[in-house]
Amino acid sequence: MSLRERYFSIRDRTLAICKPLSIEDHLMQPIMDVSPPKWHLAHTTWFFESFILNKYVEGYVVFDERFPFYFNSYYQSMGERQERDKRGLLTRPTTEKIYAYREYVDEHMSELLKTPSDVISGLVEIGLNHEQQHQELLLTDIKYSLYSQPFHPVYSAEPLIQDARALPSESKEWISIPEGTYQIGHDEDGFAFDNECKRHTVYLHKYSISSSPITNGEFIEFIESGGYSQFQHWHDEGWAWVNRENAQLPLYWEKQGDAYMHFTLRGLEPVDPNAILQHVNYYEAAAYAAWRGGRLPTEAEWEVASEHFSWGDVWEWTNSAYLPYPGYQKPEGAIGEYNGKFMINQMVLRGASIATSPNHSRHTYRNFFHPHLQWQFSGMRLVKDETQKL
Amino acid sequence: MSLRERYFSIRDRTLAICKPLSIEDHLMQPIMDVSPPKWHLAHTTWFFESFILNKYVEGYVVFDERFPFYFNSYYQSMGERQERDKRGLLTRPTTEKIYAYREYVDEHMSELLKTPSDVISGLVEIGLNHEQQHQELLLTDIKYSLYSQPFHPVYSAEPLIQDARALPSESKEWISIPEGTYQIGHDEDGFAFDNECKRHTVYLHKYSISSSPITNGEFIEFIESGGYSQFQHWHDEGWAWVNRENAQLPLYWEKQGDAYMHFTLRGLEPVDPNAILQHVNYYEAAAYAAWRGGRLPTEAEWEVASEHFSWGDVWEWTNSAYLPYPGYQKPEGAIGEYNGKFMINQMVLRGASIATSPNHSRHTYRNFFHPHLQWQFSGMRLVKDETQKL
Amino acid sequence: MSLRERYFSIRDRTLAICKPLSIEDHLMQPIMDVSPPKWHLAHTTWFFESFILNKYVEGYVVFDERFPFYFNSYYQSMGERQERDKRGLLTRPTTEKIYAYREYVDEHMSELLKTPSDVISGLVEIGLNHEQQHQELLLTDIKYSLYSQPFHPVYSAEPLIQDARALPSESKEWISIPEGTYQIGHDEDGFAFDNECKRHTVYLHKYSISSSPITNGEFIEFIESGGYSQFQHWHDEGWAWVNRENAQLPLYWEKQGDAYMHFTLRGLEPVDPNAILQHVNYYEAAAYAAWRGGRLPTEAEWEVASEHFSWGDVWEWTNSAYLPYPGYQKPEGAIGEYNGKFMINQMVLRGASIATSPNHSRHTYRNFFHPHLQWQFSGMRLVKDETQKL
Amino acid sequence: MSLRERYFSIRDRTLAICKPLSIEDHLMQPIMDVSPPKWHLAHTTWFFESFILNKYVEGYVVFDERFPFYFNSYYQSMGERQERDKRGLLTRPTTEKIYAYREYVDEHMSELLKTPSDVISGLVEIGLNHEQQHQELLLTDIKYSLYSQPFHPVYSAEPLIQDARALPSESKEWISIPEGTYQIGHDEDGFAFDNECKRHTVYLHKYSISSSPITNGEFIEFIESGGYSQFQHWHDEGWAWVNRENAQLPLYWEKQGDAYMHFTLRGLEPVDPNAILQHVNYYEAAAYAAWRGGRLPTEAEWEVASEHFSWGDVWEWTNSAYLPYPGYQKPEGAIGEYNGKFMINQMVLRGASIATSPNHSRHTYRNFFHPHLQWQFSGMRLVKDETQKL
């Protein structure tokens, strides 16, 4: 597929994700962490306009000079912007105008992509990966925003993405990795974000890692053994979170009599005990691991072992803080704000989820979120010591 | 005009107010005090459905049984409801569905209003006055919500309501009222809210009241003499408000060089010094009066004098707290929650404003708001002692 | 008693109130509304130093030039000061130094009071009344602060003030007051605060007022009939307060099995059902009245009837907002900040309480607090309509 | 020195630290992160009573059964406790009683320490290291609390601890460490906290580390080049901190004309440009490093290099998150709450400071704080890449 074909294929997927939404749904922002679909649609477009068209196409006329204020996310170098927690208040520009903005930019990109230079190809690649990240955010944000409303409206009877995979319980194995030095990080073949670089050596001690992530059924054991009411499994800040939020179940779960239900993009459905667990935060993942007697892998342990197991169903919390790799260099200019400045107080997740866009995953990918956040499709797999029986 | 004709005439005005809005604009709620237009449209309709159709029309089928949860404002006796500060999050039901709801209820009301009983006529009268109150709120809320957005979008080049009236400065006179007993309150001819009753005797001391409200030009003198930075004119809580908000001008005002501009429903326009001042809160009104050497009237003083001056341009802050009249009785049932339970921590405003619906004003009307609120069309007129020159 | 004798008699009472406290207790400030005993001791002294010694005694040397910053309460005209909610952080100056400050000022005052001018006598009178107000606050603040601590330490086995009076239940009568004009307010014989002036005419409608305040036993009927869980008795903001605080009992009350206990200055004791109710806020007082089918008196009704009943056991919430009387004039200068600037969002209480200093009560006295506050010795008496049986 | 001698020597140092304080100063708690001296005095004592006397001395009678509620810090397994941010409200028990508590426990410990078993020796060792940690906290908390007060009272003209060391500027060298595997962590000779274990292998890439920490003069260059107003040096959360706090200087610094002054335990003094920088948080340390073109070391880099430079003047922020070492095991019981549950959202500091107690430092020690906190004696040293000139 040519870059131009990939461009339109990816851009179309964004539209497909928003198709089931009403015009009003494009404005949903129940909490700061979530952005309105309208904003995602425009922000990803602004990225192409600001970093490519505006810089490299002579005589390009911006669609609307107020849009950078509306749709810049967090790039200090790109000027002032709408406060993040107030994106949902922007009823203007209208949704209709935002779809027109997408068309306008796509037309200009279409022209440019007929004979793109290397520099432009590189930037387009970043822009497409950026849009794919927002595609996953669109799905997680829509799910959260609909759930926040009374009576939990349904996104679609046939959502674009598949369900969490069910695992035959007998399939779990422990994969043993010997002590020694290993290489992790991106090796510069194909696209990667700056935070995956440089590829470097790490020293790992012997460990055993599970061949599959935790299932709903396994987590229900934690719930039913009183896991949410026993401080000893939790980090101190995790325990504070449990008490502040009165947490008793993963996000989107409800108990109806003895049955566990959870909200999906299709509405409320029974929890399948064999399906892979989703929507726990780092505190829950770590508490589960402690309760079970194991621990979460570090991101290096995860990456090294990832050739030996299947992954991609759910983002997997690791016990690694999001910090720069040895030799990491922040790029010059606004693109330098993409990753580096967030390297504090967040934990790394590895893998990919059912909501991750096609062709947007690799085993060196470093996702990262604050430890209290549950709204991503996030679960975990365990590591155990030699002698443990989990 | 028959009650049925009045019903449709008033209901139509609500639609006319919302006509210039985009679908998205129907969701605007930048602060708790302001409700989304969508919500006003549905809430006023729910009032007719819940208090009339549902109770008096046999076999009436509610449009949607979830609507009471969505659109009950504050009636504890009518059950649980959406939190007030989260009305703007309700993207569902869609705006389209809400307009359908209005049609559905109007059809049933149309039938009922062909031969209304006295009880129903009484309730319809309350429902129509209630809708008129929300018409003014729609205008004040839309103005506030548009102003809250970047670049201050315009409501309409030809808004439904006229501008603040300009006053020839020579026209101001002091009207002197002699000491003695007077009657105030509603005398039970024609519609009134329960808080205007009972008509009763008050004793007033001699006072002089201005024949016209304060103009922008008069308030500019306060601004330019440093009124917003001199504690001595302010209530203690008013001074705290000034400092917390860094208040320097009335709401919607901006200074461009030496010129005062203000946001109107037509967009940003120069302030006319002869026009009647709007959008000050009680603290500002009281500070202005103290700075000028006068005071605000009590509501009794206002009502007694109101036969001697013209009013209706702007809601006028009084120095009376919103409290029950002698002999006030809260009605039975949900309607009893309309007024009485708000009689604490609010100040009374008298008169009416340019945004008040036609035929919805009378000199016994008691409007009330918390003292820090500016978003109503609110100003004031002064009272002075015998010997003062203001 | 000469003014000089009164001065020392009143100043001594302040010391007597603080006598049972440990040095550390002098620092207690669990909430903003409450001030540390140390601060009361110094602030009342600063009042004499700043408004009298510093202005009228030639060559007077202030005890410490930093004290005005520490001990000015809210007088904007007297300069910057310590934030109110951070008075408890002032470990310096030490308690010892503050007692020395009192001695230093008292010595200078002693000299001055041998031959005081009329101006000075007037200011001393204000200063002594001011100190008496703080004596009551000292008692209410100490009670609150001790109760806020784990295990509720006792103030004293023999506190300076007597218990709430017990009332024989048969003693209650309804006193009927005929419709007509009455005079209220201070008539300028003897000391009064500016807010009690001017004496003026009011018009009252016929009412009946109880000869005694509500007792604990009467309030227990309200509690046990579910009063705290029935919205219909409450103001909207009162109901929000009930839910926010999970209010179920008056302040300082606890239920042990079936028994009602309450914290007193002597520690936890059983509630005497015949004793006069204390420590309810305006919301509770108004809800009780509504539940019982009566209402609170206005302050004019209270004052006019007060010659016909005994009062002084408990501050009685009225249904009057704290607003200026007709003809009220704020004094010039810093003393003008004493009362006028607080005339918003507060309700008037009348009478006096067991904690009020001797000779500091009169039937024109206007006390005032925000409606949610319970920590004063506050209760109420009821008014009823002609035809009601309460 | 015998364990018994060490016990009394360390316990005495705690008293010496508190000696310059007034009784009231023992109550200071201006912010949650800081505890009152009184509380430190009692909490360290409670540690010996609860974990040793109460468990191992037959017939031991606790000094006061309410003390565990007052003085338990965060041990969930030891029961309910006073909220951390309200320790300063505890005027009871009095300071005098707390000193009596120390004597009571010391007497019993004295007896026990004549012939301590191995188990007891081990627990006493933890208790003494625990007390030494609180000795440093006492000094940092007292400094912060005095500074929070108006007019910044002085702790002592001759404080127990020395000043920050001045460095000759020519003395700075870059120490180069070759790539390869290294061992870090505690090797189980002598006392260490659980978080320093197990000793394990790490792989380091080549780096150069400065022989000395950053000085005030070096940091002034950052300040004067506009470092606090240029977003590009800062983490996103760091930049938010700068703006929220309007940060412009390290904690305790003030600018008087052109001169930099800072608050010390002796009061306000001029900043010595050659002295080692103190009281910056992680955000400031990282921003300085980025501005200078270098970076902070990881804790492994710091520990490996620490044999080649002098340290101990200031806690040095590293770029490592506080996470468990490979093979880390949380101890059983309450002691297991000492470290592990805090391993989230905090950054590691290495070394020791002028406020660290004698004999309480080692190069494997892992100190940790949230990235926004400045009140510890905290600075940093830089690492640079091969080719950089810093």
C-alpha cells in the first residue's frame, strides 16, 4: 500500500469509528482525561495541517485561523490553547464544520502525497501513527462517556472492534527466561516513537512469565476473596484510591444478584469468566498480583519474553515507571513535546488491545498512563519466582 | 386570547429563542448555574406532562419513562434526577428527540385545552408562567455560554429582544415617599406566584427614590474612581468576591484601549454610556450605592414607589433578603417546592428586564438570586436620605 | 462600679476562661470559624492598644510592632493581617508573651482610666463590649476545639458557666401580640452597637409566640419522627447541608444505644429532655418549626414580645436576615467595619445564652451567623398562627 | 558502643533537636507533609513500645492506651489512627506528657537492653534507624514550619547541624564509568532497610558523572537565564507546578534587590554562590539538568560511581522511580508496611544531607519523595554524555 493509500485508509477508519454517534455525542467530555470525539477528529487533522501543510506547502491557506487555539492539545511551542478539561464546552465550531475541515485538509494532503519528499513521508508517518493513537482513544473515550450517562446508551450493535478473547483455562503456561543480558528497544527498522529508542542492553534475572493475561474468572476470585477490602495487597496510594472511590469492581462492572455484568460498546452484557480481563488500573493490577503471590513484569522482562507468548488483546500494566531509555534524545521543536515531557508519575503498559488500530502495534511499543486510570483496555499478566505456585 | 391560544403562543416563543442555535449549542453548560437549552426545552415540557397530562388525562402514555430522571429540576417529591451541574453531559436523548417530545406533549395539551376544567386551567397557568421564566433563563444562559467560548460566538444578528434602553441624563428625578403604612404583595386578582402572597401592611419611613436605574455612564464613574479596588464600599463577602475573581468590570465588559466594550447577543459592541447598566451582582450594586452615598431600596420601598416611575428594563437589586411574607403558606405537594425552600441566602430583585417574556411582569413579582451572580440582566436604582445630594 | 473597675473585672474574666487550658490548648483552631484562645487573648488586647493607647496616649510605645499583623481580625483599614484560617499556625509569639502583652496594655490602660475623657470612655466601652463578645466566642471555640480532638478532652469539672436551664413542660404558654405598629431598636440610653440603631417603627401582624424556647425533648420528637431524613421540612440549602454532612443530630450529640448523650464543657453527659436545646443551626431550627407546623419569629416579632417572656438561656434563631435598620449609618473609620460589612447572607439571632458574659445582653441586641453554623449556643422558640395547635 | 549505649545516644539527639523549641512550637503543622515535633517525639517512642515492649516484655503496661491512635503513622495493621493532616490539632496529650512517655519507655528499654536477644536487637536496630529518619524529618519540618510563620522566627543561633559545604569551583571533574555489568544493593553486612535488597546485577552504558553536586551559583545561572519561565526544560507536570505555585526560586529563597537571600535554621542569610544547592524538587532538578544539556543519573549509575566522589552534603535526586529491586520481598506483618507500599509515584534520592543523623548513611540507601516536594535538603549532580561539554 502506498503512503497515500495508507493515509486515506487510516483517515477513513477515524470516520468509521464516529459513524454511530449523534451530532451531540461528538461533544461528550464527562472527565478531563476524556476528550470529545469532535476534538479528536479536529486535533488529528490539525496535526497534518500544522506540522506539514502549513510548513511545506507554499501558499497554503489555513482552513480557519482560530483552529490552532481550539485543537492544539499540549504543544506549548504551538501557542495558547483551550484548557484540556473544557474541550467539551466547544459547541463551536460545529461538528459539520469539523468534518469539512477534515475534507479540506485531506484534499491538500492528497495532492501532496502524490510525490512526497522523505521529510514529508516521515512527518506523515508520525501523523498517521498519531491518528491511530487517537482512534484507540476515541473508542475508550466514547465507551467511558456513554457509560457516564444515565441509562448507559449503546454505542453500536455491531461495533468496529471485536470482543475480548476467551482463553481455555488449561492453556496457561509459565515461560522461563534465563538470567543474562538482553537487548530491548527499537532497532530503527520501520516506524517507532522516540520513546522506544535507543535499543540498548539490559540485565535480567531469571524469571517465569505467564503465557497469557489474567482472565475475568481469575480476577473474580480476587474480588470474592475480599481483595478490595484488604489493605495488605495494595500500595498506599492504591488503598487511598479504593477508599476514595469506594472501588469494589473493575470499571464498567456491575453486580446484579450473583451475576457479574459489564458495560460494553454493545451495552450491558454478562461477564465471560474465560475472557481476558479489561479496565483495571495499575493499583488493581498490582494488588491482584500481590494477592496471588506473584508480581507484574518489568517492561524489559515483558519485551524479552514477548516472542514466546501471544499478546495484543489487552494493554498489560508493567511494574516499570515511564522513564527515558539510555541515550534517549528529545527531538527538536514541537515534536519534542510528544513524549519526553510526560516521563514522570506514569507507568508503562505493553502490548496492544482489541481497540488498537490495525498495524499499530509492535513489541517495543511503550504505552503509559497514570496508575489510577482504568478507562483504557488494560489488564496484566503475572511473573513468578522460581519456587512459587500461583 | 384563549388559554389554548396563549399556550401555543408561549410555547412557540421558546422555539423562537432556540432557533439561532446549532444542535451542539443545545448542550452548552459552562457552569452549574446555567442549564443547556436542550434541558430548558425538555424541562418545561416535562412540567406539563408530569403535573397535568400524567395526572388528569386517563390513559395518557408518557413519551419516555426515563425523561423524569433527565428533566426534573429540583422537585424532591418527583423522584431522583440528573445532578444539576451535569446536565450538559446528556448527549442523549438527542435534541431531535426533545423537539419530538415537545410536539407529543403539545398535541395532548391541545386536546385537553379545548375544554379545560378550572383545576387544569390553574395548573396550565402555572406551567405557562414557568415556561416564561425559563424563556428568560434561556436567553441569559445562552448569552453566558456563548461568551464562555473562545472568540465569543454571536447568537444572532437580530436577536428576539431589544437593547437596553438609553436614558437622557436630564430625565432623572427623585421621587419622595412619605412615612406611613402601605400595602404590598399580590391582591389575588390575576396570576401570581405563592411568594407574592399574602398582601399585607408594611411601615415605611420617609425616603426618596430615583425615577430611573443607573446607567453605564454612571457606573463608569465608579470604575474610574477606583471603586473595584477600595474595600470600604464593599460587603466583606463582596470584597472577597472581588479579590477571588479579580473583578474590575461588570460581566461581559472588556476594555479595549480607552473604550469600554461589552458582549451582547449580537457580539461585542461599544458600551453606550446612556444605556441602562446590566449584569452587575448584588455586591457590585451595593458597593456602587455606598460609593455614591445612597443605598438600595428595600423591596417594599420599591413596590410602593413603582407606581411613580417606569420600570421593566432591568432587574433591580433590592436590599431585601428573600424571605416569606407574613401569612405565606407553602402549597401542598410538589408545587410547594417551587419557591419556599429557596428562601435563604438570596436577595430579591424587582421589576423585569428586556429579556423577560411579554406579559410576564407585574410590580409585585419577586425575583431572587444569590448575591454573587451577574449573569441575569440585573442593575439597580438608588434611594437617598432627605438631605443627601447624590 | 467605675469604668476602671469594670475594665479590670471584664479583663479578668477573660483570664478566668482560659485558666483551665494547657499552653498547647491556646493554639487550637480545628476550623476557620473558630479562633485559638491565644488569638482571642491578644486580639482583644490589640483592640485597646490600637484604637485607644496608640491614638490617645502621647509617647505610647507599642508592645511589639508585629502584633497588628498577627492580631488584627478583619479591619482592612488597619492593614494586612494573618489569614483567618491560619491563626492556629502561629506558635510565635508564645502564649507567655501574649499574657505579658495583656499586662503591658492593662498597665497603660490603668493609668489612662484614672481620668478618662468622654471620647476615651466611649471607646473603652466599645472595647469592653468587644471583649465580652470574645469571651463568649472563647467558650464556644474551646468547646468545639476540644470536641474535635480524639477522646474529647474535658475543659473543666467546674466550668465558669452554668448548664442549660431545665423547663417544666407544663410551663409553656402562647403569648398573643395584636396587629399594629411598634417601635424596635435601640433608644440611645446606654451602650449599643451601631447595628441596633436607629430605633424605628415596624408594622406587625397578629401572632402568638411561645413563652419558652424548644427543649431537647421536643427536638428528640423531631429526630425520632425522621425529621433529618424528610426533605420537605428543609430549605433546599439546608437539605444539601444535611446530606453533605450526613447530619442526624444536633452538634455535640451522640447516640449510645437508646440514650442521647452530648458533649459539654465537663465532658460527655446524658441529654436532659427538659433542658433547653442548644447547638442547632438555622436550617435545623427552621426545619423543626416547619415539621411542628409553626415558624420562627422575625426579629421584630421577637423584640416586641420579649417583654412578655424570659430569655437569655440560648441564642434564638429568627427568620430575619441580618440587614441594616432604616436610617442605619456606618460609623467613620475602622470602627465602621465592625458590623455593616457583614450584612449579607447571615441570619439574626436574638436574646443571649448561658455563655454570654454578665451584663452583656439586652433585648435590642442583634447577633448574627451564617445559617449552617451550629457551634454557638443556639436554639429557637416558635411562633404560630391564630388557628394552629402546635 | 553497645546497643544500649547507642540507644540512649540516638534518643538523646532527638531531645537535643527539640531543645530550642517553645512548647507551642511542638505543635507546628502548616501542611500535611510536615508533622509536629510533638508527634515525631511520640511516634518514634510508640514504635519501640508497640513493636518491642508490648510484644516481648511480659506484663508490660502501656503508658496510655490512647497513644496508638494518636501516634501510629500509617500502619494499617496497627489499627485506626489520627488523620495525617490533622496531627497539628492534637493539643492533648500535652508536650509535657509526651516527654514523660519518652522517659517511661526509655526506662523499660533500658532494662531490656541489658540482655537483648537477637530478635530484640534486630528490632531495636530498626527502631533506631527509624528514629534517625525522624530526626532528619524533625529538622526539615521545623525549618518549614518556622518559615511558614510571619516574620520567619529563628530556630537557633547555633543549630545542631552545619551549613551547606562551599565548593571551590575549580574542583569539579567528570568521572567516566565504562559500560558493563555492575552489582548494586545491599550485601547484607550491617543494617539496611528492606528496599535496599537484594543485591543484584545491573547493566550500565558508558556515562560521565560530576564529582560534585550543583552549587547555588550554578543554579543562579539557570534562574537568571529565565529557566523558570521557559517550558521546554520542564516536565509537563513540572511546568504545571511552576505555574500553579508561581515558582521562581528554590524553596526558602527570596530576592532583596539584586541579592539572593535564603532562610536557614539561623534565620535569613545571604545565599553563598559556592555552597551546595538545597531545597529544589525533582522538577527543578530535572529542568536544570535539561537546561544545562545534561541529565540526572539513575540510582544505579549513582551507586556505582559513588565510590569515586564525595557525597553526603545533600540528598541527590536521581532519574529513577522508587520501585522494588529484583527479588525484593516485603517482610511479614506491620514492618512490611515500612517501604513496599510506597513504591509508586515517587522518585529516588541518593546520598545523605547535612541534616542526616550521624552513622545513618550508606551508599546503598534509597530515599524517596514525590517529585513536587522541596522541603528536604535536596539537590542533584549531573551526568553527561561522552561528547557533551556542560
